[in-house]
Amino acid sequence: METSPAQEIWEAALGELQIGVSKPNYRTWLAKTEGLSYQDNQFVVGVPNPFVAEYLDKNQRSLIEKTLIGLTQRDVNVIFQVDGRYQEPESSYSDQGENPIATTQPPKFNSKYTFDSFVVGSCNSLAHAAALEVAQNPGGSHNPLFIYGGVGLGKTHLVQAIGHVALASHTRVLYVSAEQFTNEFIKTIQERKTEEFRHKYRSVDMLLIDDIHFIAGKGQTEESFCHTFYELHNTNRQIVITNDCPPESIPLLQERLRSCFEWGLVTSIQPPDFKTRLAILQAKTKDKGVTITLDVLKLIAQRAQRNIRELEGYLNRVIAYAKLVRASVTPELAAQALEDITNKDAKRLSITPSLVIETVAKSFNLSPLDLKSGKRDRETALARQVAMYLTRQETNCSLAQIGMELGNRDHSTVIHAYKKIESYIDTSPDLKRKILDIQQTIHSELKAGNY
Ligand code: ADP
Ligand code: MG
């Protein structure tokens, strides 16, 4: 698969944006976006649905444009466009007329995510070995295989690599993110097609399910996944699960499911050490057909320490910058290309819990003290939960810190509030609108320098 300049620039931008916004915020709004086209200063970003388009347009436009301007050194006007391709997992099944959920279409994997292109280092060697074993010997001793690690460390890459091997050996394999699983499940209930849903998930030899944390606390979906899990596992069919933390740390996950995840093998991917980062950069430059000297690669590997997505972003940035200024890539030029990011990182304005709390309180006609108090009337309780939700979305505060800010409450109260609001948003358009408005106010207060 050729990458277009828009894709490349957007990858680089995502690498930066990931540092600039909180983790849940990144995951909710940016993780599933794509660079679609870049022409005449107009940059089109593909997003999975109109809700994301609206949020990004209202709240992150200026940050995104600044990032793109930094990368391209030109004025950029960004447009968020709902990208039809995200419908793929559903529509690839709905092509089948009468029986929309029946599974005969093979899943589409990213052609870049193979074992061949996966660089093995001490940070990921166990996960890699386990994945390889599962690919070659599905349903064996590593069932389920549970791979966990932070964002951008290669979980999806590894799981899809298993998928490629399975497809090649004609194993009936299904790859789905837990989010897709959830959406599909809800839809089948609405359309009364649960039997087909059951059939689809239970007739495969291998189920690859990415980012499982998404189903935790979603009652019926979790229940349905649990049944699928038992049935597949009982008949020795392979299950591979990824997550951002180990099973015991997934908030709100049913105890029963938690222990199932530990039946097979639980393995982690750690952030890459310097040597691995360098090896990955060497592999990526080779893949792109560009030659970059070792001292430059070392410089990039030193700067990008968090994860591999960031590493790729930095590399793309250096390459894009060299192309723009039509100069060859020297360590000086690379340092110059990366200087911006490092400075921006240090100076970045950030949203504080008190900004969130004040804005939420105002929008509910309450005072920040009400939210911190012991008041339990419905309106105050809802406002407090919204404040917890938004503080988690918009800041990098820990759950414990958020609890402290909102009247010394326990971290489990914060998790509960977060999950509750997250599911309300799905069902209540009014609350969804209100939250979008609050987010917009927070971002414009910040921009106006009022905080
Ligand atoms: P995660 O799912 O853990 O968030 P991804 O699998 O999406 O991370 O990986 C992020 C990017 O880093 C992808 O482009 C992927 O190809 C690349 N990547 C991750 N790990 C490796 C590796 N060991 N070797 C080569 N590329 C990697
Ligand atoms: Mg992933």
C-alpha cells in the first residue's frame, strides 16, 4: 500500500497531537482519523462519524492547524470529512443481501502490519514469540492470548500479523475492535438479528479482538462477548485480545471475564528501548526507500522515546522538512525539524481541572463549590459526573487526582462516573450536545488566554 503525502503528513501530525492532548481525548477523537488529501493549502482529514467531525472542528481545529502548519511550513486550512471507509466492517457483511451479518467476506488487514515488518526487540520479544506461536498453532496452549501495552506500541500490528498468517492458511478468522463489536451488537438488538450475530462470531476458528477495554462495564455487550468467548474457547478455537492494561486493571470488567483472560497467556509490549527504536527507524527508512545516515537516525531515536507511532511521526517530519527546504538530511537539519515539537511540548498550554469544573458548573447553573460538596440532588450529581468525565477527557490528571479535585472522592467513583456519562452520551442527544458545548467553551477560554 503506497502512502500518500497527506497520509504521511497526518501520521506525523498525529505523532505530535498525541503528546498535546490527554490520552482518552486522543483515543476518542484522533486515533481513528486519517489524512485523506492535501491540495492547495486544504488538508482533508477523514473521521469515522459526524460526531467526531463536529468535536474536532469546534475544539481542536486551531491546535490541528498549528501542527499542520508547523509540519508543512505553509498556511493550512483543515476540513474534517466523514470517511465512508469506516463503515467497512459493517458494509463488508451487508453486501450479502438477506443475511447482513453472515460471515463469508474475509477481513481486510493493513498490508503493512505483517510479521516481516515487525521489528523484534527486548520490549516486545515475548509478545512477538507468543503471537507467532498462535499464528502457527492456533487453539494450542496460548488460548486466549492477551497482549497489553500503551498506545502506539504495536498491539494492532501484531494482532493483524496473526490475521495475515491465518488468512493465508485458510483459517476462518475475524478481526474486530471491541468498539465495532459493541456497535454491531447494539445494532443487531435493535434490528432483532441477534441470532445472526451469534452465528457470525461463533462460526470462526480465530477471533482477534482489539482494545477490549471498550466493552468493560457495557452490560449486555460484555455478557454477549462472554458467551462468545466460552463457546469459542470450549471448542479450542483461538482468541487473541489486546488491551492498554493487564486484565486485572480493566475498570468495571466482570470478574468472570477477567479471569477467563488469564487462562491462556498474558503478555505485554513495553515502550521500545533505544536499540529497538533505532532498528525500527532503519527498517522504516528502508521500507520508504530513503537513505538517512546513522547519526540522524540516532538523533531521532533519542528524541522520540514514548512509542513507535511517535517515532514514525518524527521520522516523517524530518523527511517532509528536508523535502520542503530541498536540503539533504543532516543532523543539524533534523534537529531543526524537530526543534519545534520539543519546544511546543514544553510550552503547551494545558487545560486544568479547575477550568473544567468551573465551566461545567456554569453550564448547569451551579457553583464549583456545589460540585465539590456532598450535595446529592440529581442535577448536582449529574453535573459532578460530567465534570469527572470531562476532566478525564481533557486533562492528563490521574483518577485519584480527579477525585480529589471534586470533593475528595474515591477513584472508583470517578471511573463509575466516566463510564456512566460515556454510555449516556450514546443514548441522550441532549446531554451529548451539552457536553460538546461545554468542551467548546473550555477550549475557547483557553485560547482567549483566560486561564
Ligand atoms: P497500538 O495498537 O499498540 O496502539 P499500532 O499497532 O497501531 O499500536 O502501532 C503503531 C505504529 O507503529 C504502526 O504504524 C505500527 O506498524 C508501528 N509499529 C509498532 N510496533 C512495531 C514494530 N515492532 N516494528 C515495526 N513497526 C512497529
Ligand atoms: Mg491499536
